Amino acid sequence: MLGRLLHLYFRIVRGMTLGVRAVVLDGEGRVFLVRHTYTPGWHLPGGGVEVGETLEEALAKELREEGCIRLTGPVMLHGMFFNRAMSRRDHVAVFVVREFVVESVKQPDREIAEAGFFPLDALPEGTTPATRRRLDEIAAGARAPAVW
């Protein structure tokens, strides 16, 4: 409940918001997804970029927090998206991550109910449409659209 209230607060109070999401792909063709405690569906891991933080720093922080994943190499920007479904001010940078180490199995906490790697052709029920679109774009090598 507190997570939902904080999420709503930030949607209303902040000016333009900037977030990051990671498409973490392992050597077996699986993608890492999370299910939050405060919103339905399976999502790409990510979160907000804080003042004084670079996009890559924010991405690394969110992967540590949401997946116990540490970056070990460069990330590739897939695209910048205007997320008008979230608000008229929200933008999301999506990165493809292929070089990483899973330091431990992510245990449920206040923010993350479940997390794990899933085959691209067998995504869990409830995977969000936006998550599916980003994965389809990356799999096809397609150019990212401007809108989430």
C-alpha cells in the first residue's frame, strides 16, 4: 500500500520524470523480468533516475536492487520512450544488457514480489504489453518507436 502511495505521489509532484529499464538477456536466450508488489504484471527491471545520477548508474542500481544483478560490461541503448500512459511527463530509456553476473537469487521484498529469467518464447502470463513490445523490437532488430 505504501509503495502505491509513493508511486502516486511522485507521479503528481515531480516535473519531468526519467526512468531506466533493462532488457537483461542471458546466454540461454532468456530475459529477466520482475513482478512488483504495487502494480500488476511482469515488467522489465528498472526505476527512476535520481538527481546527480547517470542513466547507467541508475540502471546498475536498479539491477542490483531488483535482481541481484551486477553489470560486467557495456550496455546498449535500445531507445528513449515517451511513456504517456504513466503521465504527460514520463520518459524511459531502455537498455539491452548481455554482460552481467547474477550474484544471488532475488528474494521477495517490499517492492519485488517475484523475479526470474524466462524464455522469450514462454513469457509468464501477465507480461505487460509494453514489455512484450520492447522484447519483440529487440528480437527483430527493429527501430524503437518514440512512444512507450
